[in-house]
Amino acid sequence: MANEPSTTLTDLSQHGCFGGSVGIYSHPSEQCQCTMKFAVFVPPQAQIKPVPVLYYLSGLTCTEENFITKAGAQRYAAQHGLMLVAPDTSPRGEDVPDEEGWDFGSGAGFYVDATENPWTQNYRMYSYVTEELPTLIHQNFAADPARQGIFGHSMGGHGALVCGLRNPEKYQSISAFAPIAAPSRCVWGQKALGKYLGPDESTWAAYDASELVRQKAQTNRHILIDQGLADPFLEQQQLKPEVFKTTCEEVGQPLTLRMQSGYDHGYYFIATFMEDHVRHHAEVLCG
Amino acid sequence: MANEPSTTLTDLSQHGCFGGSVGIYSHPSEQCQCTMKFAVFVPPQAQIKPVPVLYYLSGLTCTEENFITKAGAQRYAAQHGLMLVAPDTSPRGEDVPDEEGWDFGSGAGFYVDATENPWTQNYRMYSYVTEELPTLIHQNFAADPARQGIFGHSMGGHGALVCGLRNPEKYQSISAFAPIAAPSRCVWGQKALGKYLGPDESTWAAYDASELVRQKAQTNRHILIDQGLADPFLEQQQLKPEVFKTTCEEVGQPLTLRMQSGYDHGYYFIATFMEDHVRHHAEVLCG
């Protein structure tokens, strides 16, 4: 039932998985002006008819591989009949500008469209995730363009909240694991937004979930967030879920924020609550 | 309920996971004469009383991390109340002899006690897995020494079958994913056994599951094996499950060998059938 495959997609590997298949692909990206990779899980149900798509955005330092190898989401996606799509976290390549360190540049695109040089030519992860990638998925896989959800972890949780809040018509369901929920107010976010978007903080609000909600960019969908209480980045004030929660309460944005005792920032935490998150999306997308 | 922790165990990291915890540990190994690492999942049930232990042996090139990050077993172990223990696949270190290549030496201990120089001093993974490691686990964790199972993948599937068949009193349950089931008859096994044990092939039989069964070292327990039909190493004649199956049929060793269409040799295959394997062990160990 898939449409005619795009000639621009390179199939890097295919693996049977929970009755469906995991595929890793690369393609030349118009937005990022470089070769981009992503991972797809196609559930068995896609052999019969187009299925909803759930996008997962990864955190700092990750590639397209972390989620698909470690999160254990395929089992639940196969149960519900959801396609999973996990892009890389930034443009990459010899011709793509980068910096020393792990919290900016390669592996740290922060899901923004950069406006500052030298980042603006390649670092367009917001448009890549919300426009170019969904178009590519619908052209090449048995995906239903009317049913999309988005979730992610840490920097990718920030990305999922921002993409979802700014595009409620595109994404009918949103959730996040330990998101950077108020990037304008934390060290990671101030560095990234300041360099990608420039020093005028008024431009940062479009990429700050708490500011978006404050400015009434809310969705009527219920947002689910899980946050580990043993997460060192929570104590370091990089995540600030309490700011997002207070803002949601002020404007009436439906939110369930669960503080999970004993869990840290890694994939053991994500895997533990993955079943709940996939169900959260499936209840909307597969209902 | 755990016994007094051994002073020789170094706690490298702890992570909440499915209501229990994943820990990575190192310790000085008497058998391997080097620092060895292993991963443990302690299920929530171990807070109340000692639980059975299921050992997982990994394949070529793996460390103690592959299984615990990629196989998705913790969810099922938490359901059944099983502890999971995953050791490294060889001794390692500057003072440990090694060779170029990935199919012998570091990451490729083949779960034998080597008798040839220079390997005999460190490469004692059989005694490490069957004696030293279980003792360490029972000294340091809430583990029930009377209830142990063993499983593994590829080289580790070979190790699990050999350890299980030679020690039916120690391991009440055995299973394997894509095991090297007749190592005396394949390129990987002939190289490893020839170098670790020497050219006299009669010494290899103690580390060849098919030869062990032929020589009546069978267990009365039902062995479960899953093998992917899209596994390139099956076609390359490295695994030979059919030799093991024929031998089991000849001597009456209970075996279920499932040939799984569309699955290759990797962790997507392992994760897909992990639930069945953990249940196979739990039915014996938690009954």
C-alpha cells in the first residue's frame, strides 16, 4: 500500500522486528543541505493499510540509532499498529559547521531553524522534522498523513513539545520524557538558542514550550510527561518541568506530569515508561 | 535480603528500570586474572526474598552492555521476578593476550577454559561463568542459588548450551538465540577451539553442544532455540542448528527449535522473541 518509493531514499539496512521491520535510511536533505539519516519501524499492520506515524526526537549526542535500539518501543508499536520514525538530532558532515563540545552543533540541533551564521544554512531541524521528513515518510511508506503524533527525550522532548504545540493540526498527540521544558531559562537552552537564533530573546519564544503555552499556543490534546526524580539534569535546573506545569495550569493546557521516583535520565528510564507513552499516542491516533 | 556485599565488587553505575534496578559492576577475577565487568538487573521482587537468576551469555564482539541495553529483557524479568546477569565475553586488559580480528581473543572467549599458551592464564570463561560469577552473585545479591537458568546468543548461545548441558544440577533451564550449535564443524569454532584447546579435536567435544548431546550429556529439561532464517551466519554454516537438532532427536534430548522467517542475527531478532525465552525459564525457575 506504500506509494511509489522516492528515488532519493537510500536503504542502509533492514531487520525483522516484532512481526514488522526496522529500516535505517539516508537521503539528501533540502532543509539541512546534507545527507540525513533516520530509522523507521513499520508495524505488521502496514501491510494491510496505511497506519498512523509516531515521531520520536532524541536528545543531545544521539543519532537516529539510540531510540530504535534501546527504547523497546517496537513491541508496543506492533501491538497498536503504529509506525515509528526517529530522525538524527542535527545535520552532520564535513561541510556542516560544528563546534567543540556535545551540547551545541553536531548532535545538538535543538530542533530549531537557525537564523545566525554560520548555522542558518544547515541547522534547520524544525522544518526538517515538521515538513521535509513527514513528506518523505508519506511518499515512501504506508503512512496515514492525517494521523501523526510526536514524542521525544530531553532535547528531543523539548523538540516534541515545540513541534506539537506549534502544529496542533499536524500532530494529534504529544508526550515527552524528561524534556528541556523551559529552554530560555536553562544553561543548555540559553547557549543553543543564543547561538542559533541570536541574542534577541524575543525570538527564542517560538522554540520554548513554556513560552509557547504562556502565549496560548496550546493544543486541546492532553500532554503526557514523565520525569525521573533521580535525573541529575533535573537538579541542575536544565529541565524545569515545574515551569511548564505551572504555565499549563495557568492557561488550561491539559497536562499529566508524572515525577518518577528512582529513575534517572537514560534509556532504562525511557524503556520503563515507553508502554504508557505509546498507549497515550495510540488512544488518539488508533482510536 | 542480600548477603553482606563483597568488598571486591565495584559499583560502576546504578539505574532504575522497570521497578527494579540495572547495575554495572567490576571486580578482580581469580579465574581470568584481570578486572571483569558484568551487568545485573535486580527485579523488584528481590526486595522481599531471594529470586532465581537467569544468566545471559553474549556473542562475538559484545561486552556486558549489549544485552542489558538492547534486548528488552528487564520488562519480562520484572514480571516474573527473575534476576538477570550478563557477563563480558572475554578477559580484557593490557596484560591479557589478544590477537588482531574480532573472532578470537578479546570479545571472543568462547566460554572455554583454554589449555594452550598464551591463552591459558586468562581465558577461563567456562569456570568464570559456571563457578566464580555465580558465587559472586550469591554473595552480593538477593539470589537463590538453587534456582539458576542460562541463555545466550550466537557464541553465547553455544556457551549457554555447553554450560547447561555439562551442569544440569546448576542450571535448571536452558535456551539460546541463534547459537553456534556445532562449533567443531564451523570456521569460527574450529579457529577458536583449535587455538584455545590445541589441535587434538577430542578435547573440543567438552565445548561442543552437539558432541555433548551425542555423548549423552543431556539434561531432562526442555531446551528452547530460536533461529532466524534471514541470518547470514546460518547460510554461512557457522551455526548448524540442524546438527544439534538431529543429535537431540537421536538421544531423546527434549528440544524446541523454531526457525523464524524474516529475522536476522541481531538484537531486533533477539528482542522480538525475548518474552518467550524469559517465560521458558520462568516456568521452570519460578514455578
